[in-house]
Amino acid sequence: MEDQLRQGEMANDSRVNDRSLADVEEFFVYKVEPQLAFLALSQDIHLARWWCSECSAEPRPGGRVRLFFESHACLFEITEFVPYQFIEWKCADARTGVSTRGDWVNTVVSFQVSRNHHRGTDLRLSHRALGSAQAREDWAAIWERYVGRSLKNYLESGVGQPAPR
């Protein structure tokens, strides 16, 4: 009986740990005005220069963001939009190749943009409700590659590294 209780405790601990691993929280700093960073996150003309050339964005509440990068296709709905400060996307559809990524669907991504003390931009990115540890790993790598490196290079030097077609 005692062994069963210990096993139950371990199973509950791992569930709690899996749940806590299911969110991605990132913080990025850019040496540009916050308005420029926000435009780069919300307009397809900019998204194409640092994330993927095949994309579209409707920067408004209820608008859609479509991204085709690497072997992924994602459709997000903009659920919240505060110009130059905050944007939130909810994943409506996600595919890798021909397979639906159910562990990506219904996840929520938020971008909080603010001015920092060095006359630059702080970006807080949160990706919540990821359905698996694998989804968390996938998105942590995606955010680091595109928002951490490519967007930073695009904002600070004018040249991003978007995904090839």
C-alpha cells in the first residue's frame, strides 16, 4: 500500500512538472524604439523579413496571422491588440507537413512590448497551454531562432534570417 502511495505521489509530481514545462516564457531586448518592434511583430511586410517570406497578418482584434516556415504551417487569430504595446495570438490550426499538431492548437502567444531604461525595447513573450513537452521544446527553439536572433538582427541591422521557402 505504501509503495502505491509513493507511486501515486510520483505520478502527480510528474504531471505537475509536465504542466509547468508546457509554457514558454522568454525575455528579449532590442536596441530600437518599441514602436518599431511592435510593427515587426504585427505587420506581414516585416514578418516576411525576419520570420518567413510566406505569411500574412491582419493587425487588429479578430485578425489572422498565417505563417509558413520550415515544414510548419500555422494559423493564429489575434485575440487582443493594443497598438504598440500588446498583441495576443491564439493558434487555430497548426501542421507539420501533412500532420496536424494538436499539441500546438489552442495555444496562446502574447507579446508585451515596452520601453526600457536604455532607450530600447523589452519584449516579454509568453506561449501558454502547449499540449506536450515536445511542443514546448519545439516552440522554445522557434522563439529563440526567430524572435531571439532573426528579429533582433532585423531590428538592429535591417537584415533578418527568415525561414527559406
